[in-house]
Amino acid sequence: MVAPPEDDHLHHVIDTMALYVLDGGCAFEQAIMQRGRGNPLFNFLFELGSKEHTYYVWRLYSFAQVYLLVCMDHMTQMYLYFFNRNFRCS
């Protein structure tokens, strides 16, 4: 079972990190890992078996799924708009 960290600050850091990684990609994550090495606040990036890392990966995945659904819905609406507008059957 995936559970958020009990520490509210760490919870916020992980959620924010997941959002920024979704936007900036692997290069952003790698940059933070290089700068954050040794900082206990970013241990979740290095301790792959920890519950905090599990939460981070799950949060990144869940944000990505929402982003994908929003994009797909937007694309579908655009397609239907243009399809109905340009190819009307009389």
C-alpha cells in the first residue's frame, strides 16, 4: 500500500518534486539528484526501497496519468470541433 509521508514538509517536497519532474523530465530529476546528494530532504530519490521513494514514484505516475487524461480530452474536443466543422454531411 502506498502512503504519503507523515512529515507534512516532506510530503510537500515530494509532491512538488513530482510535478517539476513531470514538467522538466529526467534532466531536471538528475540535476536535483546531483545538487541534493547528501541532503536528508532528498533521501527519497536515493533510497529506492524506502516508502518515501515508493510514494514519489506513485505520485509521479499519478500526476502523469491526470496530465495524459487532460491532454487526451483536449485533443478529442479539438478533433470533434474540426471534424464537425469541416466535414458536415448535408
